[in-house]
Amino acid sequence: GVQFDNISTGRDRFSLFRSSDKDGVNSTITKTFYLKSSLNFVQPSNDTTIKIVFNKIFGNLIFSTCPDSGGMIVVEVAGGSQKTINVHCFGKIE
């Protein structure tokens, strides 16, 4: 899965992780990436995290609104202009 962290006192980051459970509670971070200092997350908001877990066989998103085809998780990044990342139930990221 991937975890997006909005850190109020440092650079925002996102991390790749693996987990033995579908909620990502017992997860192990495998790689962390920091945003440039000129970028920051709008969503998740300050001092919050969005954790996205994918089914390891099918690649589908494991989320409470799935399998609704309109269900998705939204991550927003700002820095000059605002960009939105949509992660859909069926695994599509745009």
C-alpha cells in the first residue's frame, strides 16, 4: 500500500508499505519519499495520514466504499498550483 503523511512541522512524505492485514494496521514501511519543500499536501490535512491498501492479488483498492465504481480516495498536492490524485476502487490511479 501507500501512506500519505501531512506533517505540520516538516516536509510532507509518502511511504510504500506491506501489510499482513487488509486494514494496513500491522504494516511495515519499505520505502519513504519526501516532497520537495515547495510542495505540501492539502488532503490529507495537517497532521493527518491517508493510508491506501491494495489487494495483492487483484490490485483493487481495499476501502469501505468499494466495490462501488464511484468510490475513491483523493489526495491533493499544492505548490504553485493544486493537483489531485484519485485512487479508484478498481486500482486505477489518475
